[in-house]
Amino acid sequence: MTSKLLCLLTATIALAIGTAAHAQQARPAGGFVGSEACKDCHRNQYDRWKTTLMANIVRDPKAHPEAIVGDFKTPNDLVKFKPRDVAFTYGSKWKQRYFYKRGDDYYVFPAQWDVMHKVWRPYVSAPNTEWWLPHYPNPDQRPTGPLCDGCHSTNYDVKTKQVTEWNVGCEKCHGAGEAHARNPMVSNIVNPARLDHTRGVDTCIQCHSQGQPRQKPLDGVYYDWPVGYQPGDRLSDFWQLEEHKLGEETFTHFPDGTAHKNRMQGNDFVQSQMYKKGVTCWSCHDVHGTQNDALLIKPVESLCATCHGPNSPSGPSGSTLEHTHHSVGNVECVDCHMPKIERTIADVNVRSHTFQFIPPSHTDLYKIPNPCTTCHTNMKTSDAEATLMSWPNVSATPSWTTTRFPISPFR
């Protein structure tokens, strides 16, 4: 009798788990209500999120004059507009661009502020770069709605050109929240962490990737974001990551397939062993807000060591010094496994997300920067490679010489 009850209980739990998992595959019913509707029940997450860059990508300088970080006081031939002409600022960490409104669309002024170098630079798309350029040949006729706003807002309506809210709000990742706000239940809101691995990570990749819509044009308009996708959907039904031919350097990729530019974390990540082993974006990041750079859940060294500590199953054999041949505190895991090689503006780069060590020899083979000579700028790639080969924990024929992606031998 006891065993029958146990079997019945196990089956009931399995059914409940299966039903909950299935419920997380579907879009929530009802409409969008905006992040303000979430704060009473989720005060901690809301208050942290409110201060993040995710919540402040696009800002109205009339309501937030402090949002403008560019130097408008010093005359500059590039800058033909005034702060009063700016409808929205876009960005504040690496660069800042300035939107103006014309008709029912927004457009970008042709000058951008380089935040790191504190200089003005032209904002222009060079020929043979973005896939959509042939469809928007005139720089003055490139509205932000089709090209930008789908990722910089929540619930952009392509028909009305209206948004539920600007910036990455709660419903950008959790789906429409009307039903949940009215009757909070696990089953009537999307939680990316409860989706299957692919659909969960798709929530982030929808914007952190370079690709093209499956359907283009849509009603005669070419969009550079996955129109129609909502959290819980399968992103590949709406969006195709940018293709790459191995051996060719393009606007989007280095010859080995590593991303060449910013906003391609997803393109990198889906190639990685991390992705294949079930690691997710939120294994490392908390978009609700943290005190750490890049919204990491821990400081970078302790975060990596959580899974990749010395002598652990997924870590290097031996000590950190034996693994890196650099003194502790002189180099971080990300310096070698996530080098800053993906361009965002001028010489300002962001970190790659393949997590693979790029050896000096690959700079010669594939013209991709490597972390050794990027740091040791006075060193030739051949000398850096010879130094690596002299280390006792490197094989005579390291795996990076025979694989598509440079696999680190320091495991």
C-alpha cells in the first residue's frame, strides 16, 4: 500500500513539474503593463534594475538633463545640433548617440560621443558593412524604429510605432505581464530560468546578437531585430544569426568565427563549450542589477573559480600560477579567455564570449587579436608563441593548432 502511494505521489509530482514546465513554453495571456506594475511585489529586483544600464539605455534629456554626457560647450565641426534638439540619448557607457524626432519616427544625428576618449566622432555606417544598408542608402532616411528601437524598448508596435516603455523593462524578458499583475501565478508569467535551455538563453540573444529576421521585408519594411518574438518563443522562428564563412574576415566576424563587433555576445556564446554544457547567461549575470561590472553575480575571479577552480573537474590542473604563469592579481581569467577584441567604437573593444584562449599563432593565421600580444605590446607573435610552448604544461602539439576554435591547453 505504501509503495502504491509513493508511486502515485511521484507520478503526481512529475505531472505537476511537467505541467509547470509546459506552461513556461507558452506566451502569457493578456497585454503589456509596464515595469511600474511589477515593483510592489518585486521591490528588490525593481529597485536594483532601475539603476542599471538596461533600464537607462534611452533617456529623455528634457526629463533627465544629466543624461547628456557629450561636450556641447566646446565648438566642434561635427556637431551641428544643440541639446535642445535631442529627443533621446542612447547609451552612456562606451558611446552616446543622439536621436531627434521627425514625423512619427526617430532618427540619429551624424555625430556620436566617445565616452572613453571624451571626443566627438562621426556616426556613419561604412559601405559594405550592415546587411540593411542597401535598403536604407540615405543616412537621413534611416529611422530608429526598424533599425534600433525593437531592442531599446519593451513591446515596440511596428504598426503604431508606439512602445509600452522605453528601455529593457521587466516584460522584455518576462513577457506580457497583465495576467500576472492581476493574479500572480508562476504559470502566467515567463521566467527564462524555467524555460528549456535554448529558449531561456534566447531571451538574451534576441538583442545580444547580430542577425537578420526570417521574414524580410515585413510589410515593405526591413527590420534589424526579431519582430514578433516574445520570451518563451523559439527565437530561430523569427531570427537567423549572421552567417559566416570560415576563413573570411567580415564586418561581423574574424576568420575563425569569433565575433568582430559589439552586440554579438550571443553569436559567440552559442559556439562555446559553456553553451553546449548548459551554462546560461544568468549563470554569470543578473540583469536586475549588481554592484559588479557587467552585472556579474560575483567579482570576476571568484565567479570563474566557482566552476573552474584549480584542480576541480572543470578547472586547470595545478595552481593558478601554474596555469597562467602570471602572479596572482596580475591577470584575471577574462583577460585570456574573454579578451577585449570586439569593437564598439574606435579602438574601444568589449569582451568576446567564446571563452576560448586565442594563441598568438592565430593572429598570424586568422588576423584575430590574441590576449598575449594585446597586453605585451612590445612582443612579436612568434616570440609569444615560443614562450607559451616553453611552458611545462603545454603539449608539444597543442590542440589549438588543429582545431577550428583555439582550445586552451591549460585545463
